[in-house]
Amino acid sequence: MNRPPSSPVNPRICILGGGFAGLYSALALAKIQLLEQWQIVVIDQTDRFEFSPLLYELISGELEAWEVAPPYLQLLRNERINFYCDRIEGINLEARQVQLRDRGPLGYTYLIIALGLEGRVPPHPDVLSFRRLADVQRLEAELQRLQHEPSLDISIVGAGASGVELACKLADRLGDRHQIHLIHRGPQLLPGFSPPTRKAAEGAINKRRIRLSLNTNVKAIQHQGDFQLQLQQQGKFFKETSHLVIWTAGTEISPLIRSLPGGDRGQLSVTPELQLSRYPEVFVLGDLAATPLANTAQVAYQQAPHLAKNLQSYVFQGSLKPFRYRHLGEMLTLGIHNGVVHSFGITIKGRLGNLIRTLVYIQRLPTLRQSLRVLAHRLKLALPWTKP
Ligand SMILES: Cc1cc2nc3c(=O)[nH]c(=O)nc-3n(C[C@H](O)[C@H](O)[C@H](O)COP(=O)(O)OP(=O)(O)OC[C@H]3O[C@@H](n4cnc5c(N)ncnc54)[C@H](O)[C@@H]3O)c2cc1C
């Protein structure tokens, strides 16, 4: 395998994407003393890190945007990491250069590609997505617009974690005013989740009168005033009308990644050490890396410190280790102050499940400072003697 160039001039580690994989890698790399002379640059098209597992709490009002999506510049204030808010438009692996929309070309010594996946484009432009903070804001604007409707018909496509969690939160927010229909192509909800988690989710769905249709395909969507959906279930076609349609199913590879060698086949193939096989100075992790693992923040979160150690070993000619994932369990929010945690054979549901999930996520916010700020704010709101 190629060895790294010895003592490059102006060594630079470029990290493409500031999500779970990219940002947490940067933070781990910045802690390595031997890399002190190295410039670490994180590039992301948005100016905020988004902690996606907690986006639902913005719809229910349980958390605030600054807690779930803190600005990078604030997070990285005390870190030796440069943040560029820019769009990456090209990656030239031969020239070791990335092309940024505003800043132009940027050379690198080592490259970490952590650009994640994109949500599948819904079949109609007025259908909402639910992946990013901007999607939450768009949904919130729609809910405000429709706030005087006596009853809201909402169709949510996809009963994976996002669809189920969003349906339960929306149901609790709207109370008796909702008619939520959760539409899923497969034979069971929450594919890939354990039976206890699925059972807890089914209980939450039934309790909230959410209509669940399994084995159901969305064949067409039209929008004239309301949405008209054409659905197909077991060979039969039927129609329904909704005020809102939210698409949570499926992911796609961005055209930028498709233009890379092997990118036309989907996620990028990596070695067990998370390197691109023909380009060992390039590491790939998170959702974009083709591994047998699920595309989760939990995987990206564990890959980040591993990658930092491997990159250090690569720079200093040590031996790299294959990444090994340790599954710690599953956590879902299932409505306001309701959740489930299933870990090492133990299932905790309800308010306690939700509390554990929230505390674990607060602890996993990118910096200790952000975790403490959020925790202090939450305690202040919860404790009666701290209220004005
Ligand atoms: C709503 C939702 C809830 C989720 N809940 C959970 C959960 O409870 N538990 C769990 O384990 N996982 C959860 N996930 C999955 C988890 O968020 C992903 O697996 C994780 O974010 C992957 O990390 P990543 O760094 O690979 O990609 P991302 O976090 O998607 O980060 C990629 C970054 O790259 C940036 N980017 C992309 N293209 C460009 C470009 N051309 N130029 C500049 N920047 C670019 C994006 O802005 C983004 O910040 C959830 C996902 C969603 C959408």
C-alpha cells in the first residue's frame, strides 16, 4: 500500500461534510497532539451542525433549534479546526483537490469524505421531506398555515424510524385534530429494528389512532388545493386526500459522489480500515461508506474516533486497524415525553425511556460545552425553584 508523503509542506486534512461522521472526526483529530502542525478544515454547505435524531423535538416544542442545531462557528470556537461554509462541487482524487463553489479549488494532503446520503426526491415538489432543519422549518410553516383547519389529514410515507417517530410527535402535537396515515411499502414497520422496539412503536401508534397501511405503494401524487394520493394495496387501487404529505422513505447518492470512481454503484466501497482502496490517503465514513452496517448516527459516531486513530497511524507509518462496530441498542421517540430504549436485552418504555434517550443524546452532542449548555437549560426549565 502507498505510504504517505514525508513531511508535506502545509499539510492539510480536508473533511467534506460536517455531519456525525465529519464533525466528530474533526474533533477527534484535533485532540491528537502529533497532528498539531496540521491544518484541519471542515467544509459543509450549511452553517449549523444538525443532530438529526432530535429534529422531531423541534416539531413538538420539547427542544429548541439552538440545542439541536448549533452553529459550527460556535461549536468550534475553542477548537483548532477551520470551518468553511461552502458547497463542495467537485472532488479530483488524482490532483488531490476539491472544488468549492465560493472559495474555488482547495488542495489536500488527506481527505475525509463524509457527505452522507440525500433523501429520495419525493414524487411531487410540494410533498415535504423530513431530513434536515430546513425541512422542519418548512413543515412548521405548513402547520402554522393550516392551524385553523378543524381536522388535519396528514399522509406520511415510510414507516421506518423517521416516519414512525414523526407520526407520533405530530399526533401528540395536534391532539384530536389529527388524521394521520402512515403508509409503508413493506410488510412490517421499522425494518431492521428488534421485536420489543417494534412492539412499543405499534402500541404508540395504536394509542394515538394513527392509521398504518402496510404493503402499500404510493403510485401517484397530485396537488390541487389538497393532495390526492393514488395508492395500491394487494393489487387494489384506491385514492385518498390529504392536507399534507411528508415523504420519509429512501435515500439517494448525490451526483457529486456518483462522479467519483465506483460512485455509480452507490455508496463508496471502502477497506475495513475505511480507506478508498485505490486512494489510501482518502478515508470515507458515515452513511456514504458501503459497509454491511445500517446507516445510523451510531455507526458514524463510532467510526469517527477510529478513523482519527487510523489517519494518525497512516501519517506516522503505523499499522491501521479495521473498524469494528459495537451495537449499543436502539432508541426511538414515540410521542411527546414518550419513548423506547432497547439495549442489551432490556427494554425501557414510556417517560423513563424518553428521558434516558434524551440524556444520552445530550451527552452525545458534539462538544462538552454544548452538552452542558443544553443540560443546564433543561434543568432550569424543569426545576420549579429556578423559574422566575
Ligand atoms: C430525521 C432523522 C432522524 C435520525 N435519527 C437517528 C437516530 O435516532 N439514531 C441514529 O443512529 N441515526 C439516526 N439518523 C441517521 C443519522 O442521522 C445518519 O446516519 C447520520 O447523520 C450519518 O452521518 P454522516 O456524517 O454520514 O451524514 P450526515 O449527518 O448527513 O452529514 C453529511 C453532511 O454533509 C453535508 N453535505 C452534503 N453534501 C454537501 C456538499 N455538496 N457540499 C457541502 N456539504 C455537503 C451536509 O450538509 C451534512 O451536514 C436519523 C436521520 C434522520 C434524517
